[in-house]
Amino acid sequence: MPQQAETTETSAGTQPTAPTGPAGPADPAPRTFASLDPRDGTVLAEYPIQGEREVRAAVDAARSAAQWWNALGFDGRKQWLLDWKKSMARDGEQLAALVAAETGKPYDDALLEVMLAIEHLDWAAKNAGKVLKRRKVPSGLVSANQASSVGYEPMGVVGVIGPWNYPVYTPMGSISYALAAGNTVVFKPSELTPGVAVWLAEKWKALIPNQPVLQVVTGDGSTGSALVSAGVDKVAFTGSAATGKRVMAACAETLTPLVVEAGGKDAMLVDADANLDEAAGFAVFGAMGNAGQTCAGVERIYVVDSVYDEFVRLIAEKSKVLRPGPRDAAYGPMTMTSQSDVVRSHVQDALDKGGSAVVGGLDSIADGYVGPIVLTGVPEDSTAIREETFGPTVVVNKVASLDEAVAKANGTTFGLGASIFTKDATKAMQAAEKLRAGVVTIGSVLGFAGVAALPFGGVGDSGFGRIHGADGLREFSRVKSIARQKFAAPLNLLTMQRKSRDMKISAWMLKNRHGR
């Protein structure tokens, strides 16, 4: 185990603190913002809106710490990361309570989020060396005199811009893998959930107070913009597609690479032979859990016509008993109050275009809370089908076959996740292969989330690049290839004085090896 720093780990709780890292030159007239409990509007804490100078100071400090962090090697970093994991796990209930306070989600949901995040941290720490260590690769017949190998090096400083809906699980999917790969991280959380980020960084600082390997900068969109332009070596962004495009444009100015997870419009496919009760249960969880504020949640369901009516009955039965509320409820409020307006507009558009509400409706949207809404018969050109709603609503439409369901599922610009329900494993795998999505679950919803070895990411307006798994470790690494000549080449072609004999043999090899 690494030597423990001479400091006593303290409880961060919900107390406002300055972001970790050395103090940089402050911007004039520093401003602050409040972290609010969306359940009742209570002010939880005040945090600084950090400006360009402070963000650049954090990035500079991270670059200095990166030398120490990289020099530890995979085994050294693993021990520190596992110590950090233990520290978080010991106080996991405290972190869950803070997540619940800042997002409004039920405590149990918050604790599950913490558990999943820690599983990913554990996997990244233990597997980085296996995935990223230098390995031999075949050189081939023509280059048999070369010893070839591939290795992965840290990129340097990674800027992580996180969301508010899963303020631990989602950003830790980048932070854990970036750190395990040898990078340092500057994390800008959503202005709705700054306390969670500060808590995570303080846990790190309590272990290693003098090495700002992980720092947090708090603020609004201007702070995020400052981070993107502060000279980081890679950006990991989670948010809307529109904001993702703006971040990408900013990164293009300096050729800074980035990974983007930009939401989804995930579809569930239900075939005639599916276990309908089980599928309906998963549908309600995927659509209504976390108040529908899940990027890979269920927003559209396509059900084969012979079982459509029964499925609608079941999902309506399971949905209508749910009640949102501040505490001890199925789910909480909309964390970002303006999201209620988006939900309202999508429901209104669906109804205006001929859809029906079998559970809830426009009256379900009030005072920052949205009751369950199940819509049926919604035209495919409706915003409730084509745009991300991000609320506890779901559209259930009828199709003639699983193939038609696949075609409808592929009909939007998003491509994050999807789920399939059928008892035919072969048919399920065939459908999964045809779906334009980064991840597909068969027989469950969000089943991939706890599988740390599975990469996660989307296509189209859902973004690009991958977090989690081996691909997630490589996402935050630079590939370095090395070829070492072991002996002189029998055919010396890498010279300005090539022999005609060597060229004749080469031409013969080309024709006989590849031209037949």
C-alpha cells in the first residue's frame, strides 16, 4: 500500500469549500452560486464561480502533478486509487445523502449510483496495467526482422465536464479510467450538483494533500468554457447534443481530442413471445426511474401487434401507482426545473398529433414534479419520438414485427442504447446487431451499467468515443508503437541504393502472396 499522508481525513458533508488544488490568482470580484435542494428549494451551500485564471491555475497544477502520478506506474497508481475507493465506500451513505439532496432523487437510488460508480473505479484501478501495458504484435513476413510492440501512455491532463442527473456515476466513468491510465483530472461538475464533486475531490485530497491529481472547479457554463480552452490534453463531456457541438467546436481550435456522451432516445423492442409482465416492469423502471432523467432510459417502446394491448394494460397498471414526491416516493422532482417545460411541450405535441395518454397527461406536470405519463399511438414525426424528453414519460407504439421495431428504433438521430425482449436468443442477437446503438441489453433495461468491462457510448447525436471497460482506458491514452530492427533485412528496400535483385524478388512476392 502507498504511504499514507500525514493528515486526518475529514468529512466533507454538504459544507461549502473551495475546490481542491493550489490557489491561483483570483479573478476580480469573485461571484458565487447556490446549490439548491430541488425538493424544496433549500439552499445547501454556496460555491465560487471560478474564472479563467483560476481554471488555468488548476490545469497548470494538474500538469505538474501528472509527472509524479505517471512515474508511479500502474501498480503505484492502483494502490492509491484503491485507497480512494475504500475511503469513498466507507462514507458511501454520506455521499448518497448528498446526491439525494442535490438531485432530489430517492436515497436508495442515490446509494445504487454510488455503488455502481465504485465498482467501475475498482475495475479501472485493477485492470489498467493489463490493458495498457506494452505488448508484442506480429511483424509479418516482409518485416520479420523487426520486433514490434504497442504501448499506451497517459495523455496528460484531462478536463471532465459532468452532468447533474448522475453526478457520481457518469463523471466517474471518465475520472476513474483517466486516472487509472495515468492522467490527472480537472473536473467541472454541473452547477446543480457541485457539492458531490467537491466531496469526491476532498476524499482524494485527504489521502494526498500535496498532489493535485484530482481537482474540482465550480461554476457555470463560463467555467466549463474556460476549462476547455485552458490547455487540457483531452476533454470528456456529458450533456446535450447542442452543447456537445459547441464544446467540439471549441476543442477544434486547438485540436484537443474529446469524448462526448450526449444523451439518447432509447427504444425498447417487445416481441410477441416476450414475458410481458417482466418486460412491462423493466419498461416502467427504465422510463420512470430517476424521474426519467436517464440518458439511456426508455423513452420509446415498440410492441408487436398481437401482444400490444396486453402490454399497454400492464405498463399502465404498473405506472399509474407511482407517485413522485420529495421523500419516500417512487421518484423525486425534476432536478432542473426548466425540464418540465420540455416534457410538457413533447406531451402536448404527441396529443396534438393524435396520440393518446393512457396514464397521466398534461395535468401530471406541476410544481416541479411530473407524474408518470404513458402515451400511445404517437406519430413518428412527433417530438415525443424524435427528441430527448428526459422526463417520466414513455411512448408505446404498435409494430407488425420485430424487424419493423428495429427500423423504427433506428429512425432518430440518436443512438445510445436499446433493449430487446424476446425468448428467442438467436432472434434477439440478430436484432441487437441491427440496432444503431452503442449498447443493447436483452431481457433487461440498463443491465450494462454495472458491468465495468463493457464500454459505453453512442453514435450520431448521442456522441462518440467510449468510457468504461478496456476501451475506456484506451480512450484516455496515447498509443505509442515501437519497431526495433533485430537484424538486417534479407531484402534491403529501405535504402536509396536498392538492388535490382531485391526488387525482382519483391515483385514476385507481391504477385504470389497477394495476387492469387
